[in-house]
Amino acid sequence: MQGCFITLEGVDGAGKSSHLDWLADWFRNRGRTVRLTREPGGTPIGEKLRELVLHQPMQPDTEALVMFAARREHIETLIRPALAAGEVVISDRFTDASFAYQCGGRGLPESRLELLEQWVQEGLQPDLTLLFDLAPEEAARRLASARDPDRFERERRDFHERVRDAYLRRARAQPERIRIIDGGRPLAEVRSQLQRLLESWA
Ligand code: TYD
């Protein structure tokens, strides 16, 4: 079987994490071996960098470089080997998050990230990206009841608006790969939308 790389994206609070296990089971029920992972993170070094980047204030460029350093380790030691073994790799966030948060949110030029993307990914792209979209007001309401917010979750509303806009712009530019899921619907409805999408995509 051919390996397959799926990523989940969206503003903080859009609900992507609630669907990870369901998505993994959907593929397992079709006889696939699934590797669930996340960014930043997914490897021992990546998890240390995650701890750092989520809690330690740093320059925007430094932040982008840390994300891509973690990503390189993730790709080389986990993602590529799993894909080569024919597994389905599902990652909770990947490079679209860097374009959304570090470019959209922090204002870094996209050209800089495009260079890093080429260096670090050498052509690797997700086969499918599920973008959970949610209005920032609703996302903020959901996050208000969440535990200890990290550096990104503590950002102001306009930051999250720019992140969301950047995600939606990318989805419009790459509609084949990036599919928008309405994260504002009740969970059961989101599930059936996901199911229909996967059935027509797989
Ligand atoms: P998140 O995936 O939302 O994890 P949790 O559900 O445990 O809060 O947290 C990761 C944060 O990292 C999120 O706020 C977005 C940010 N991030 C970036 O800014 N750039 C990136 O390239 C990635 C992968 C994540």
C-alpha cells in the first residue's frame, strides 16, 4: 500500500484535536496502519523544541526557525520512514501552521518561509489537509474554558483573525489539497462532513 500524509489545521479552539482518533480509526477500519503525530513535536527533539516554543518568548524569526528545525527532525526520522513503509501519517499541524501563525499572525514575509519549506521538505507535501475553520470570537469562547493557555493561545483576537485569514487564503489557493471543515457545527455534523469528504477523497 502507498503511504499517505494527512494534516489537520485550524485556529486554536477550532476543534481539530477532537477528530484525530476518529480519523485514525477511519483508516484503520480500512486495513491501514496509522501513525498519529503532531507539530511542533512528534520526535524526542521535537517535543523539547515544542516545550520551548510554546512557553519561551522569542523573536518571530527564531520562532519560525525552531518550528522548521523540529519539522526537519520529524520528517527525517518519522514521516518519511512511515510513508515509505506504506503507513497513513496523520499530523496535528504541519507547515500550513507556520504560514498561518508566523506569516499571518506575526507578519514574517512568506518568501522567507518558502525558502525554509524548500530546504526542510525537499518537495514533501501533505496529500490532504483538513482545515477546521472557526470564527475567532467562537474560538476565544471555547479557549476561555481551557486549561493553562500557551503563548499562542494568549495572543489577542486580531492575531487569531490574521491566522484564520492566512489559513483561508491558503485553502483558496490550493483547493485540491486543503479542504475546509466548518468547525462551528455540532460535533456529529462535523463528523458526517468529514466522513463524506474522506469517502469521496480516498
Ligand atoms: P496546538 O496544536 O493547538 O496544540 P494544543 O491543542 O495542545 O494546544 O498547539 C500548537 C501551537 O503551535 C498552536 O498555537 C500553533 C502553533 N504553531 C505555530 O505557530 N507554527 C507552526 O508551524 C506550528 C506547527 C504550530
